[in-house]
Amino acid sequence: MSNEDITLTAGDAEVSVRPGNGGRIGGLRIGGVELLRQGERYGCFPMVPWCGRIKEGRFMDGATVRQMPLNSPPHAIHGTARDGDWHTARTSADEAVITHDLADPWPHRGRVTHVVALAEDSLTLTMSVEAYDDSFPAQIGWHPWFNRSLGGEDVRLDFKPAWQEERGADHLPTGNRLDPRPGPWDDCFGMPGGVDVTLTWPGQLELRVTSREEWVVVYDEQAEAVCVEPQTGPPNGLNTLPRLVTPLEPLEASTTWSWRRL
């Protein structure tokens, strides 16, 4: 089982999958135009077994307090899988399945499976977390870095969240819900009907990020890129809204990016 880069094609769409670089999507080219910011840290990486920040890197695991490495002091951020080894389970011309075994510093054994399925006008990403021995809280999410510009006007974001999570001085949700405020954002929003965010590069391309999940973080404070991150819970959710993975019940989530030319 190798971890070499994989290239998927469908119509004039091309996706690179990089098992050897944290299981990330390295690029998405449509008609030769690259939509994702390039670089080792960019593309679109999986956030698992948690999304965003965990307060001070600590979470309750049953009656046990667990401590994760503070890779974004004073917090732990974006899970462990993006720093781990992934392996290719199978590939075809337009689909790849890659897997990652949860390991230290994560305290529980389990497996993450990521299915990357490309069509001529869409990309569907499906991730699952399975527990081998004992149950544990987990989250699944995706962190794409979409290029702010594709050579023309800057991208426009359009979405209608039901609320915005109030962000405290520690960058974590306080638990209060606000009416959505104008950007720039590094904020979590609630979309109870499912995530639905449209990115429009005027005169070029429209891309919709959808998911049945109810949470999305939008980050657009960087000059080069904007991030639209569907996830199964809010930042610090291992503490505030844990979703339990058991040997009988895996956690699964998916997101679809669909596009059309303008």
C-alpha cells in the first residue's frame, strides 16, 4: 500500500490526492485553472479526529481528561490525521480511497477512511472514523484553501447561516449565538438545514460547498485564500458537543463541491 500522489480525472476536472502529505487534496483544476492554494500546508486537508481548536488541548474522554499537543498555543488545532501517514486502499480513474490509522498522541485505536470521488462537475469527499476497541468522542471536517482570485476579480461568498457562534478572546465559541455579522471572519456558523455556501469568482466560476452537517467555519483573513470548512461540530466540540464513535457506530460525514462556469 503506497502513499504516492494520486491523480483523478473526469471531463476537464483534475484532482490530486496526497496520502503522503496528511491525506490532503493537493489541487483541484477545472479547465486547467487551479482552485486551491498551493503549498505543503494548503490544498484541502482533513480535520480529524477533531476540528478547529480544543481549549488548551484538553478534552473529557468519559471520566478521563486527555491532553493533546499544543500545536497552536494555547490550544490544539485541526486534529492529528493531517500530520500522519495515509495509505491508498484503492483507486480508479475518478475515485480514490485512502486510510489513516489513529495513533499517538490520540489515545484510542481507530481508522479514518477518506473517499475522494470526482465527477465532471463535482467533487464529493466522504470521511468516516471507526473505533476498534473502545468508544471515543470525535469530529470530522475539511479545511480547503480556495484561491481568493483565479486571475480576475476576488471571490465572493454567499451563505445564509441561522446564527454565528460568538467568538471569545481565546478564539473559541463562548456558547452564545449571534445574528450573523459581516466579515472578515474566522468564525463558526450554524446552518441547521445543512451547510450551503456559494463561492463566486465573477465572470469565471461558481462553486457550491454543501454538506448535510450543520456547522461551517469560514476563514477569510488571509490575502491569498478563503476557507469554507464543513464539520460535524463547532470548534472545541469534543468538550461542548461530543459525538461518540463506538465499535458499532462509526462517525461519517460528507461534503460535495459542485461547480459551473459563468
